[in-house]
Amino acid sequence: ADPQGEFAGQNVLYLARSIGDVAAAAGRAPTEVADTLAHVKRALRQHRVTRPRPHRDDKVLTAWNGLMIAAAARAARMFADSDWCLDMAVRATDFVRRRLWDASSATLYRRFRDGHVAVEAYAEDYACLIFGLLELFQATADAQWLSWAIELQRQQDSLFWDEAGGGWFSTSGRDASVLLRLKEDYDGAEPAATSVGVFNLLTLVHLTADPTWTDRLPAALRVFGARAASNTRTVPMALAALSTYHAGLSQVVITGEEGDPTYEAMRDIVRTSYLPSAVVVMVPSSRRAGIGRLLGALVVSPAGDSRHTDCF
């Protein structure tokens, strides 16, 4: 790659042999060879800084951050001594909410760079961020993340859901310059919005028992029918979602007082097994009311006995 066209017909210097080999071949001391190379590097660097710098892509994308938030939050849930993962996930989520979310108009944006926000979010941005928020809720027992995930899911459905064919279009259709609304059905380095969306609905249905989301699951999965039948390697996330849909999610609910040895022991027991198809909900007594208002499918024990700890 030579974006500036600077190296046509030229060589790019590199160290082909060790300093010891060069010293032996030249009959010089290794320290002398090292000093000479250091001098050459300084001269090369002084010349390099006068050239145009290569292009750099340093924008912040909502979808990519959503995937990283999900990964960091799940790692924090699974591994002991991983508070740094949880801190990273929370800080990234706070950044997205402050910089890329306009609560007054319920608008999510796709890109942030150098203080500027642009481009209304695509379906993949919503889906990946919701994925991250659901993982973060399970890692923190903080109801604000579940509440925002529910709000974003309703917005994603409103903007992108295909009532005729199922699944979510990539774009909202509000931009007149976009002549055709496409629907991604390929799971590459970034999974398709519908693949992630199915996983999100599976979790949300388990938590909220919203019948609308239950009804949408089969329609969303059918989007991948033809590709799954002819080229399964291209839709791994969709097939994982299909497998989870048929197998069903398990549910783990841990209630009790934070810091209580029994409560913490139960959390440690859950960590001993990787449960990718389980929804893990921690309900510490101090947050029972806030979580209980959002969870339609869970029966949260009344706050009468703060010593009571359950794991279902």
C-alpha cells in the first residue's frame, strides 16, 4: 500500500540480519553497529516527518462499541478479578449515551469523531448496542441498562422492522438519497443486524414477556432460510440464534444482599460454567424495586426478608 505514491521504484529498508551477524561480517563491535543503526534511524525519522502522513481511520462507531461492550461485560461476568473489564464496558456505554444518543428526540447516531456526531444510526448500531446493554445489565444488576435496551429495541423495531418479510432493514428509509432498503443476511466480521437482533429478542422476551417480540422471532429467523440452506458458513451468528431459539434459554436469578457470603458464593458458582444460552439476573436487595418494575417474566421476592438468598 502506497497511498501517496512515494515509493515507486524504491526499496523500503528493513533489518535483514541480526546485529551480531552484521558486526561479524563487517569486523566491527556489536555496540558500534548498534550505534550506527540508531543514527540511521534518527536520520530516517527526521526525513519521514516531512512526508504527508498516511490516512487514518479513528472514528468511533456505535455498532463496534456495542460489540465490545458486550464482550467486556460478559468477560466481567464470567471471570473473577475482572473489574477492569466491567469498568471499561461502563465507561464506553456512558460515552455512547452522552455523545451518540439524543434522548430528547430518541435518536441514536452512528459515528463520532473529533467532537462531531454524524449519520443517524443503522439497524446494526441499534442491535449491537442493545446486545451490549443486555450483557451489561446482567453483569451489573443496574436497571438503567435494561431500561435503555428496551427503549432502543422499540426504536429499532419502529425504524427498521420489515412487516412483510421479517427481520430488520439496514436503513430506516427516511433518507431520500437511499433508493433501495437492503437487509443484511451475511455474518462477517460484524454480524448482521437481524442475527444480533434475534439474540436480543430472545433475551428480552425472557425478561419482559412482551408478546410482540415473541411473535417476531420466527419471522426474523426466516430471513436466513435460503442462505443457511445453501451456504451455512456465511451465517454462523444466525445459526447460533436459531439453535438457541429451539433449545430455549435457561434462567438464573440470584437474589440477596451484596457482600453477603451466600450471595457472593452463588455468583462464583455461576462463574464456574460458561452458559452462553442462559440469562443471568442478579437482584441485590438494594436494587430489587428498580429491577422488578422492568422484569415481566421474573417473580422477584418481596423485600420483607433481606437475608433471603435464592438461585433458581
